[in-house]
Amino acid sequence: LSKDLRVRRSDVLSAWRGWRPLAADPHAPPGAPVSRDHVISENPESGVIFIAGGKWTTWREMAEDVVNRITDKPCRTTEIKLLGGDGYNKNMPIRLTQKHGMGVDVAAHLSNTYGARAWDVCDLSRPTGLNWPKFGVPVSSQYPYIEAEVVYACREYACTVEDVLSRRTRLAFLNSEAAKDAIPRVAEIMAEELGWSEDIKASQMESAYEYISTYGGPVPDKAGASLRSATFRDIIEIFNAIDEDGSGFLDRTEVEHAATKLGFPMSAEELNAAFDEMDTSHDGRVSLEEFEAWWNGADDGGLREKMHNEFSFAKDIDDLKKVGGGAMLG
């Protein structure tokens, strides 16, 4: 990234993690390495050949390797088109736009996602009520997913709201807050398509909110977590704002001034307790490393928690500097 571009916590639209399986061949010699790729092995007693590991994006390669292992005839997977491949061509987005009055981004998305089956999705689309685009009511206004995809997903055996918002579309991965906003409407469409009762729909919505809340977003969920929303760069900015004399260390007076300027003056006892907690080396001054460790400690209702609440990190860095440096401290 460019040095003049600062990525803020509020710029994060969604965050998640996944588990990557590491496959170990139980029939390999002792000391054989664990593979990040898939492993094919044969049980020496039963003769059963199995495959383990791998990932979704290499499933055809995995199938090819197994087929080539068990037969002399080469695997033909690279010759077989995926569903939607027959009838697909690079001009499909243009044709979808011409026939259905789809927006350009929606047409491109449908074509890339469904191939020739995009026609089937478009046949399910509803009029937008606008002069343009004419068809394809969006699930979320800033993304190309349309309500017809929810109906189509139900007919492709989607059974849960979270499945539609995370895997049938990728909205939860792209913007967790937008996905949350879409939950009521997606649940309504699925209830109509799948014949859900009001109780089932409410249960589906509750499960979807709970699941999508596990994705990170602009405002982090800190429940049960010790992590702070500040990046290391954020902490440097705060440290420098408190460091009145620019010495690279914080002294007791500077911490006292910061607390007062931020609107929560401290008694001598409170100040000593907070400063002593920061000053782990007990040398009367707090280094950046000590301040970072203190900042990432657990909230206890004292100075640290008040500073966490004061600095939301949803602000631009210029907003932070208005209360920092010379402005915050005099």
C-alpha cells in the first residue's frame, strides 16, 4: 500500500478465517512430511484407495489424480464442461442486458457465476419499478446479487438464510453489515419459496444473524475477546499524542494531562495505579512497547477502558489528531 494511505478499522467490511486441512498419509514411511495438498494412499491390507486433504478449488484436480491412480484410462475431467458451460460465450452479459434489461454489473455477475444457466435466473427476476435497470431487484444496493438468485438457490436445495448469504452469494464475505441488512428480505423470499411457517422464518433469521455476526466488520464484536480495535499504527498515534515533549516515553504528568484533557481527571491514587500498570519496568517512564501491552490488557473500568471508549477508530486519523498532539494536550 502507498505510505499516504492509512487503512482504518472502519475500512474493514468483513473478516473471517478458515481451517486448512493438513493431510498425513498413514501408510507413508516414518518421518514423511505432512502435505498442504491432497494425499492419495492405498491401504496395504484392504487395497482400498482413499484421498484426504485438498480444498474446494482443486476438487477436479483431486478427482483427476484419483482416477489416474486407479485406471489406465486418462481422466477426462478437463474435457467435461461444468453446469452452465454449454451455451455460454463471452457475449452473454450483453445478451442478458439486452433481453432482460439488467444492469451491466448484474449481467456480468450472473454470467460469470451461472454460465448459460444465468438465463434461468433471469427468468425468475422481478421488475425493479425503475426505468433502468428494468429487472433484477437487488438483495443489497451496492452489490450485484439479485432476489431471483435467492429463489434459484432454493430450487438448488438451499435450506438456510446463512447459506444463501454466504455461499450461494458471497455477500457475507464481502460486507457483513450489508448481509445483516439483507436477512429479513432473504428470509421472506425463502419462506414463500419453501413454505416456511412464521416460527421457522423467525428461527432462520435468528440463526443467520448469529452466524453472520461471527464475520468481522467495521465495528468489531469484542465480547469475550481481549483484542482491541486499534492497529499498532493507531496505538503509535495515541502514544505520540500523549507524549507532550516528544521524548519517546510517557511520564506520570503526561498521562495525567491526557486524562484531564479527555474529560476524566484522576485522583493521585488512580493516576499512580494506572501509571504503575503501564510502567512494567518501574523506571518512571513508559515506552511505546509498554504502552501497547497496557492498551491490549483487559478493560477494568479505569483509564484504559475510558480511552478505548474515547478512541473508536471509526474516525479518520485527522479526527484523532484534533484531540491529539498539541491540540489534545495544550
